[in-house]
Amino acid sequence: MIDNYDELYQAIGVSSQEGLEKAIYKGTKCGARCSKLECKTGVLIGSIVEGVDGDGTEYHKLFFPFDEEKFWAVVQAVDDEADEIWNEFEAEQQILEQEHEFENKP
């Protein structure tokens, strides 16, 4: 079980909060964020989705203690949700482009 930040850093293979944030950001397709909770009792994990106005993933709070498997499951869920948001956005954009082309045909 991971009971504090130092144990989390050790489990992830980093030595600081900055290292954790960098590892999660670079280790996900979406560039997920991982920050300390203000009350210092866990972490907050989520992501914006660049190019999609106002939409981002749900932010997940993990309170100590939690296990490494749970941590990575939440990180993966955020990455998957960001992919889903992006794919839905792209599909909507394609529909709008097709409608625009149809409206502009002579």
C-alpha cells in the first residue's frame, strides 16, 4: 500500500512531485496531470483535451492509502476518457464539415 507521497514517488520511480508530474504527463497519450490534493491526503488525476474547447476528463481523487495498481488504473482511465472525448470531437467535426460542403454545393 502507498501511504504517502514519498512512497508514491518510490513506487513510480521518481524522487519528487515534479518528477511524478513529468512521468504521468509523458507516460500518457493525453498528457494527464497528477497533483497533490490541497489537504495533502492524496492525489488528483485528470486531463484537459487540447483542441476541444471546455472539455476535459473527470478529475479523480485518490486518497492515501491506495495501491500502485489502483493508481495506474486511474491514470489509464483518464487516458482512455481523453481519447474518447477527442474521438467524439473529431467525429462531430467531420459531420460539420460534410454538412458545410453539402450546403455550399451549387
